[in-house]
Amino acid sequence: MKQIIVLGRGGQGAVTSSQILAIAAFADGLHSQAFPNFGVERTGAPVRSYCRIDTKPINLREQVYEANYCIILDPTLVKNLTEKVTDMIIVNTNKDPKSLGIDTKAKIKCIDITSVALKYIGKPFVNIPILGAFAAATGEVTLESIEKAVEQQMGSKGTIVGKNIATIREVYNNSKAAKK
């Protein structure tokens, strides 16, 4: 089973990210679950959301204490990562991974999602585009399944769906290019 933590701030869409990731995994024929964990519900407060992906049914119903992956929407939340991450941490930042001060054996991948979101969406909405980086870096879900999940969740919201998909694709392609 793969376990993913999404760290964000209230209003950034961390819960939506984990839900879309779970829907994408399901579209790829996997079993999945997504659930939030937050304290005070207010804009700007730290929010954790979790996603689990497996090839078999998932019966576990508890918080994630050790994850394979962590997606960090806001780089100021790096210090809020208290769980052990074994495989990869993806951070929305243009900084060098070493400058973040994360004590981990996991690979740290820094990608400037904000600039791509501003280019296509006009606002720093990074929660959906960062899933393109996740797909490219991990291979746990396909780009196509993320696009389907976005359309399923946001289908009635008009042009924002197309803008998000364009952003996902650019982030995905940038992440793939960075791997080479």
C-alpha cells in the first residue's frame, strides 16, 4: 500500500488534492481512499490530507504515520512535516532541496508550481497542478487518470477545468524533463 500526505493551508485545496488523487488511482484500476485531518477550520491554518493507494482493498482507517510520499503545497509548511516519509517529498518551491532543511532519507523534489499556475489560471492555485508533478515523479497514477478525475470533480465549473488540465500537463512535462 502507498500512503501519501498532502500538506497545505486552509483554502489551498489540500483536501481536494487528496480526493482527486484517490479518484485518479481508482480510474487506473486501483483501490484508494482519501480523508482530511485538520484542527481549527480557518483560512491559512495548516491542513493535512491523506490518500492511500493499493492493488487490493484498503481496510485501514487511521491517520497516516509513515508515508511513502508527501506533497507540500506551501513551502512554509516544511517544518510541519512530522511523519516519516520513505520515498519522496514534492515541494511547491523554486528553492534548492538542500536549502529546505528537511531531515530525511527520502528524495526531495522541488518544483515551482506557483509560476505555472499563475501563467494558466492567473492565481496561485497549486493543489491540482502539483498532481501532475506527483504522476511524473512517482508513476503511481497516470496523467490521463488525473485529468479524468479533475473533469469528474470540476466538470460544471467551465473554463477552469481546461486551465487546470493545461497546468497539470505543463507541470507533468516539466517534471518528466527534469528527471532526464
